[in-house]
Amino acid sequence: MQQVPPKNILFISYDGMTDPLGQSQVIPYLAGLTKYGYRFTILSCDKPAKYASGKDYVEKLLLPYPIKWHSIPYHKSPPVLSAVYDMMQLKKLIRTLQKEEVFDMVHTRPGVPTLLALWMKKKYGTKFFNDIRGFWADERVDGGMWNLKNPLFKKIYSFFKNHENECIRLADHNNCLTFAAKKEIQSWPQIPNQPVPIDVIPCSADLNLFDPAKIDPAQKEIFRRKLGIEKTDLIISYLGSIGGWYLTDDMLRFCKQIADRIPAAKFLFISPHRHEQILAAAAKYHLPEQRILTTHAARHEVPVLLSFSDYSIFFIKPCYSKISSSPTKHGEIMAMGIPVITNSGVGDVKEIVEKYNAGFVLDDFSDESYLQVIEKLKNDVHLDALKIRAGAREFYSLSNAVELYKKGYDKVLRS
């Protein structure tokens, strides 16, 4: 029987593989898919400093798999022109690679990569897997990056909204992160033949890495001493970047109200940068600096740091574009059996928390809403860690996500 040659996939990311997102939401999926006979070439745009410090680590992650990686430097300025330049460099690299081997499919996230995907589909006939990891143009408006009062940004926004529609129409497969986004896309009258088929695959969590049973006690004790955490402390953590859609001021105002009512409370921020902004927001609300613990961590260190948490908090701006978002941190926190304190209006977060009794959801950021949650913290409302982790396994597991991606790939490439 003749053996079917492996399918060759090009994955294009405007996020770098040396960024946490690349290591949590790109490489694990592709590595999992290789066992089904897919091989990959990753093109990414990496920030020069992160590439210099993280290149060896990423290459080590990829070494066991049939995955090649090509990176170009990411340029941030000048706005717009830098993105055009990066796209031209990526296109040049694609032309070179295409001469060496034919790609059966191109898999991309929104924005610059989808421009390249449609170009490949039209020029080379390459199949296109459209992974809608957010409403990209609307995110830039909601995040304050594109001011629509500026005629240039208004024109760019209009271009990318039309491009978003074209991608959905022409893609060989569409995928999104949330059921809320799927419902929204299927309501768009400009898309023909509605409801257009869309699969939903949330940002997944590696339950083998984020496993409370695998925490090394000796490593945890080192972090405990370094951070000054007492066993009697009530630890409320925050995981991830600061700023943008993450509402630092609202979270610190909430932390201040907790601190006023729960003397044992301390607040652990596991964040790669901007620790000074965290401390500035704490000072603004007169939250004592000794109650704030800040640290950064390599990916393999995050689970042990999270394991100190009694609760974990994240407030995200509840705007239009965020209905398409699946916060990576949510699955990772739930995988550790930790209840969350978060807000509604973001993807499927409220429905997930309520379904799995996995924390507390605020519908607004009023003092009254804060106090209702704080009373539950004071009364030690029981939330079952094992059930929370079971919820993560059902909804957020990496193995489930890989299986769903495989089904999508098979529809496109093995039909």
C-alpha cells in the first residue's frame, strides 16, 4: 500500500515564538498535530531583544518535532509603515520557501498574516485555514491603537473590516475562539450563505504543565522565601501582561477594598513587565506596597507561582471586540484548581465560570459589586478545586484542542 506523504503546513504569526503567546498558543498545538502526519514551517515576527534571549529555548521546544522555524525582526515604528515593511519581508521569505517546497495549506491568525494567506491562495492555490483569534481591527480601535477620528486609521480600519469579511468568504475553513464570536459572525449580513460554518476552539491549557499535583515543594519553598509569602496569607494572584484591555486601575481598587477588610490578603502579580505601573496603581489607591508582590517567570515556573493562589483575578475591558476573546490565563488558572474573580462581557468567560462553579463574576466595577464578592471571600465560600480542574479538562484541555484542529485540517486536506 502506497504511503501518503505528510502534509506540509505553513503557519504565519505576527506574534513572536519567543513571546509567551507563541509558546502557549502556537507551538503546543502544532507539536500535537505532528503525530497525525502534519509537518510545519512557522514564520513569526519576533522582537529583537526577546529573540536574542529566547531563540535557543524555542529551538529546544521544537527540536523533537518536524517543525521548522523562520523568524524576522518585528518593527513597531513608525506606525502602519512598520507593519507594511514586516509584511513585505514575510512575503519575500514565503517566495523563497515556496521554491524549495510546496505548502498544502497556510494557517494564520487575523491581521497581517491573513493578507499573506489570501495572497498565497490566489497566487499558488494554497488552502487557507482562517483561525479567527479575535476581531483584529476592532481590537485596535477598542484598545486605543487606532483612533477613528484620524482619517488614516479610519481608512485602515475600513480596509481590514472588508478584509475580515473576505477571509471568512474565501477560507477553506473558519475557526474562532468563543461561542459568542461564532454567534456574532453568523449574524453578519455581509457574509453570504449564512450561517457560515465555524468551529469553536478556545485558547487551551496544557494540563500536564498546569497540574497542582506536579508542583515541586522545594521549588515552591524557594519562591515562598523570595517573595515573603507566609502560610497564613490569603494570596490573590494576577497572571499575565499589564495594560491594554487589562483594567489595572479597577483591579487595584478592588485589591485595596479587599486589603481593608481581610488583613491576611496579599496580591501576587506574575507579570513579564510594567511592575512599576502595578505599584503606581497601588499607590494611587493607598494600598501598602508590602501587600503587593511582583515577579516575572519563565513558562515552566508559572504553575508553581500560581500554586500560592487562593484566588486569581483578571478584569478585562468589556468591549465589542472582547466577545471574540478567550483569555489564555483562564484555562491555566482553572487547570490549577484556582477559582477566578473576573468580569462579564468577555467571550464565554461568564458562562464557563458559572457552569463549573469556578469563581465569581462581576457584572460591573461598582463598590457594591466589589463588596458582594469580598463578603464571599471573608466567609470562605467553598469552591471545589478538583471540580474546577475537571472543568478545565473538559473545556480548555490542549488535547481536546489538538483533536478539534485535526478535524478541521482533515476536512480541508484529506477530503
